[in-house]
Amino acid sequence: MTAHHRRSADSATAGDSAARDEAAFLAAYDPHAFPAMAVTVDIVALTLRGGALHILLVERGGPPFQGAWALPGGFVRAGQESLDEAAARELAEETGLDAALLERVHLEQLGSYGDPGRDPRMPVVTVAYLAFAPDLPEARGGGDASAAAWVPVADLESGAEAERGAEPDAARPRPQEQGPGYGIDGGDSVPRPASLPLAFDHPRIVADALDRARAKIEYTPLATAFLAEEFTIVELRGVYESIWGSPLHAGNFHRKVLSVPGFVEPTGTTAARGGARGGPRARLYRAGAARLLHPALLRPAAPQSATSEPRDTGKSKKVSGNVSGVKV
């Protein structure tokens, strides 16, 4: 036997031994020797309805937190689906989206949350997802949810502020039912109070998701995911204004968007109707091939209060990329 053949035989013997050791280890392995822990997914689904940013909430039909409002989600079917598949399944159950419509939804992993005690039932780690798309259908309660509703983000955030000063036993208003949807932004919605606290650690997850969405549209073209396949620059500006919560200078925004390579591309067609003040019909655009915006669109800085000390910034400077009232 040559040296090469001896090395091959030794390698095969070592491989067989390792395989037997692995099989013996797995046969004797006892998963019950470790504390039990479950994995869930929670979905922060955002869409535009009536020109305002809305979030999908469900009313829990059973304990824990029975009757409280929460993010849609549920337990991952261990050994049967991936995290992404579980998130898509939960989103479809609460919105009625079929496979074709799910293809239009931007779904990305937001983060994992596993603080001890976040779920009173047992140790549970949840993997949160951020989802947004245009024309998401009317909400419906699925699984263990007794109801579902699209809630204006502005109401939810103002309600959270009010809740901090509310009495512990203050009445918790229930979101109202919605009217029929229409248009590219999902249609009309009835303003609803949402001052009730969300279940589990969902306020933290919602805050993180909104921070992610507001920051990400600065440097990526994901704002176009809130719109139909073809859109006007005015409609795109409406997305930014709704998510950032700030009005933008129309002319500056228009010039900035068209100056960013690959952000949008013209379709060669125009909108079916002219603007509210008449005039020519707006040009239609579609999302371009860019994955990152360079230069980025900068979110307008929050205005200083009248009582705050003005900053000594020296001479006036032109701010590159700003799409508010500052010239670019």
C-alpha cells in the first residue's frame, strides 16, 4: 500500500469514527436538560391610508393581555417554517393578502427582543419584522385576535404621550371601524384614539420600527414601496411628509429626487388628471434601480423652541441634500 493509499484509508476511518460519535451524541442528547424557550414573530405593518401613516394592530382575544391591543404575530412553527415564512404567514392572516399580493410587500427583519419577563407565560424571544406596501386591504382579526384595525401612527404616538399622564384605571378607547378604501394610499380612514397601552414590549418595538423607517428612507429608495408601481413626484413627497411628519418644500424636493441617480425613472406617461389647480398633468415615474441614495435625502431638523438658546453656527451655509425649506 502506498503512502497516499494509507492516508486515504486513515481519513476514511477517522470520518467513520466522527460520524459514529456524532450519531451517539445526538441519540443521547436531552433537550429537556435546558430551560424551555419559545420563538415568536411580531410584525410592524405600515401603510398610507387617506394620506396618513397607519400601523396594523390587533385586539388580543385571550390571555395574556386579553382585550389589549398588540402587534400582529405569533409563535413560529418549529421545524416547519423559517422566521421569514412565519412573518409572511402572520401578515397574510391579519390582512388577507394572498401570495401574489405578498410579493409587493417589503418585509425586513427589524431586530430580536428577549428581555426576561417580556412574556408572562414563559421565556419568549420575538423576532420583529417591518413591513410596508401600498393598498394593504382592510384589517381582519385572525388566529387568536378578536379584532384588527389600521391605526394612525400620529394617534398612537400622541396616545402614548397621554398614557404616561393617565390614571392607571383610565378607560381605554377602542379603535373604530374603518370605511372602504380607495386610491393608491389605501383610502379613507376614521381617526381613532389609541391611548391604550400596547401589550408585551410592543411600544418599544413600534418605536424602533418607526425610527428604522424614518431613517431608512433618507438613504434608500424604500419610500417608493408605499406607492403604486407608477406614481408622481407629488405622491412620493406625500410619503416622505407622512413618515417624517414634516412638510417639505415642493420645488426643492422635486429637484432633489430627480438629481439622485437611479432613484426614480420616468415612464413617459402622465397622470390621468391634472392637479387641483389645473395646469398640465403630472409626469409619472417608477422606482429606479438604485439600492442606496447618493446623495441622501436628509430629514428636516426639528424646529427649535422659542425658549431654546440659538446655536452659534457662524456664517450661513448651504445644506447639501436637505429637502425642507433650505435651498439645495
